[in-house]
Amino acid sequence: MSYYSVNRTKRYDSTALETLTLEQGKTGSPNSESIKTGRKRYSNDPLTRQEVEQLLGKVDNLRDYTLLLLGFYSGVRVGELCFDYNSIVWEKGYVSIWDEKKDRYRKIHLPESVLNSLRRYWNERQDRKSPKFFDISSKSVERIIQRWTRQVLNKPKSWHCVRHTYITLSFESSIPISIVIENTGDRPATILQYYTRLSPSFIKGEINQKLLFKTV
């Protein structure tokens, strides 16, 4: 069981030093305040292309496969997965979702292969009483990604990892940043600063294949 121990040390020069330390088990310090966290956080670090292919190749549940495929190809937030069937504009290849951060609708553009998977899932879905395409809660979505990444990759991930992965792989695949901005709803600075984490193999390949000038 994890506990956070917050130790505050006050000095006479009016400066305060506050340190936050993560400890395993019970803390024995009588001067520290123990805060029990009821939520376990999983890594947001992006998966590699090979890990995504390995993961999707092992998912044998159609709903889970479709959910993960949509996530890895769009970077959609977990709270934005509550869209209706009628939100999908099949002929134009996008899903109109409500952007929870910007309080407006935004389009998520998808390749035909992903749209075909969405069609298949909807056609084979048994319960259509709800118009929601994925009639599951955000907590259920988090459990799905955690279970499959733990089972297949032996490292449980949060759904936000899916967003990181989409942005990183899009950059590595030379997808125009304007498309990534449209799909995610984030600003260029946010995408480059917080989400794009290039793999070492990609960096090595790029600097060796795209030389700045010829050497003698």
C-alpha cells in the first residue's frame, strides 16, 4: 500500500521547504503527515510501433480491439469516447466528438481501415438500446487498457498513454502536424513539449538518413 508523506521544514528566514516523498508501507515518522492515495497511477509514456502491433495482435475481444484501434489512430481522450453512432460521418471519414477541454465539437479524421472496424463492431454488437457507440464508463475504459497492456506487454498503461502514442507515432510517420492538431485539439506547443517523445531508434535513423550536408 502506497502512502505519501509530506514533510514541511520552516526556517527563520521566512523560506519554507516542502518536500513530497513517496514511500512504500507505513511511515514511522511522528512528524510527517500520511496521505493514503486511493488511485493507482500508471505510466503515460508512449508505446513503440512494435508494441502497438503486438498489443492489437493479441486482443481477442472485438469491442476492446475497436476501442484501442480508435484510440491509437486518433489520440481521443477517455472522456471523449461517449459519442453516439450518429456522430460518425462515414462518407467523409470522421467522427464529430465533444471536446471536453475546449467546450466545442471537433472532428477526428480516421483511415478507412479504422472506419471498417467501427462498422464491424456496430453491426455485430448485440445490445443497441443505447445510442452510445461505446456504452461504457471512463473507468471501464481505463481498466481495459490496463488489463491488456499488463497481459500482453507486462507493463500496465493508462488511457492517456494512447494519446501520447498517437502523437508520437504520427510525428515519426511524418503525418502533418495540422492533422494531429485537428484530431487532438491541442496547440502545437503543447504537442511538441508534452506529448512527442521520440524513440531512440527513430532518432538514430533520422540523423543518419537525413544528413545536413555532405562530408569529405
